[in-house]
Amino acid sequence: ELDRAWFAPLREQGFGLRFADDLDRAPLLEALSSFPQAVWADVLAILEQVVCAGAPSGFVGSLPSTLSGHVVNVRAVARHAAAASGAAGGAPRPLLFTKLHESCCDARTEQDWVRGGLVGDGE
């Protein structure tokens, strides 16, 4: 999302927000320079996914976003792997984000959020 005002409600709730613009530009430009400029936006999207997937204090994404869905999936798989490494018999398979619903806010999506532990029932 390019419009930073879209994120104002998250900032007001105390979330620490980070964007590609917050990265140290010298190393970023050095890394990007090894790619044709036409694909820089794609490379930045990949870097954003890596940073968000490893964010230690959590991740809040936009449900209709494929990038957000990928980050949610990577984080779910990482939690599953961590739980399975310490659990006898393994951990339950993680619920992965998919974009098969008609709307980003329909009842099926809400059920997925509850089943996935992303929100409590009735939130």
C-alpha cells in the first residue's frame, strides 16, 4: 500500500510500522543494482516478504493481499516447524491462507481466522 494514511489506525493502536523506505538506502541500492531496474519493485516485494515473515513481534497484513497471504503462510509454517520440533508425534498441520473466498471480509474468512487462532470467536 503506497498511501501511508491507510496505516494510521494501526499506528494509533501502538503498532510499530516499518516500510521499505525505512531501510538503509546504501545497502539496499547496492543489492538492487545487481538486478535490472525494471524488476526492482519485484525484488523489493520479495525483501518485504522476508522481513515481514521474520518480524519478531508479529505481522498485520491486508487480507486481500497476495503478499500478506504469503507472509501469513510462511509464519504459519515456521510456527508449525517450531512446535513439531518439540512435540512428540508432531504438531497439527498449520492452517494456510488462501484467497478462495468471494470477499475479504465474508463469514468463511472469519471462520478461517478463528480456526487459525488469528482472532477469538466473536471478535
